[in-house]
Amino acid sequence: MTRRRPPARRRTRRPSKRQQQKDAQLIAFAVVAAAVIGLVVMVVNWLLAHWWVLLVALVLAVCGGIGWLHNRQQQTRWDAVRTQTLRYGLSQLDALHYAKFEEAVRDLMRRDGCQDAQRVGGGGDLGADVKATDPLGRRWVIQCKHRRNGARGSAVGTPDLQVLNGTARPVHGADVAVIVTNGRVTRPAVDFAKQQRLHVVDRQTLAVWASGSRPLWELLRAVPPPMRPTSLS
């Protein structure tokens, strides 16, 4: 006589660790959401009971906004006055770091009325350190060559002008391509600049431009004519 085996018990399948983690995250999210909603409800009820707090906060925000706007306007006026009276001596320019020299050239262009003048020099600048549009609509692309020793430093040569000539117009869309230096420029570089319709601001021209109030285009020869009619044209 054969004995019957007792029926096998079905094993309950336990949830995987990943499922347990998801369940725990959902529970935690629900608890946090409930706490946040409860806190929001408490704050809203409190503010409704103390409405004057909202009024005071609104008044303070308006006063703060007015104060910020006033300070911004004052700063704008001061920047305009500083730009209009901006002057540099050669000794000041010689003492600058090359990046600060580029910023000084940018500020001088702004003084001349180029409101969009910006410094773009740095790695991969493709020969452009400063870009600006003058009040007559001409696009200026300027390459800056700072020499720490001024006139005693190495001279700017033809290769520097070749870089500017190769990128100023085709890459940056220049109407006026300029190289500015507080040092010397070699004779071959000057000749090359004339051949390629480039402009050179050497140490002497820079001294006149930086210490006076005449715009750069009044100090250079053969600058392209105005691109658009203005009150200055």
C-alpha cells in the first residue's frame, strides 16, 4: 500500500530588493509631500489671519526695488561721466597686464561713442581682442599687442599683421581692422598694413588717443566712409 505525499506548500514570493526600495521611496515621498502641503496650509492660514504682514512685505519690496533702480541709474550716470572723461598716460598703459590693456582699449572705444564695445580677447580669439561699432556704423576689429617694456619691448612685426589680415574681415566682419600697441612697429609691418588696408596704432598714436578726447577714427588715415548717415556724418 503506497502512502500519499502531503500536498506541497506554495512558497510566498517575496518582493525583490529593488521593489522594496521603490516602495520605500514612494512612502518617503508621500510623507514629505503631506508634510509640505500641511506646512503650506498652516502658512496660508496664518497669513490670512495676519494680513498686515503681507502689506508690510509688499511695501518693503517696493521700497527695495525703488532703491535698487535709483542706485542703478546713479551707477549708469557715473559710468557715463567716467567714460567721457577717460584718460590714460603711456606710463599707466605700460604698467597694465595685457588683459587690462585690452580692457583699456575697449573703454577708450566706448569713450569715443562705441556703446557696444567689448573685449573678446583670450584663447582662440582668432586675432580679435576688441570689437566695436562706431556711431557712423563701421565695425571695428582691434588686435592688441601690449609690451611690458613699452618702446624697449619687442617690435610688432609683419606676422602679427598677417594674423589680423587673415581673420578681421572674413571671420569677424570688420570694416576697420586695427592693431594697437604700446610698443614699436617694424617698417615692413607698416608697409604691409598699408598694402592690405590695415591700420596701425603705434605708441605715438596711442599716446594722443589715450590722453585726449578725439575719437580714434579722426587720428587714422584712409578710414572707410560712414556706413549710415548720422548727426556726426
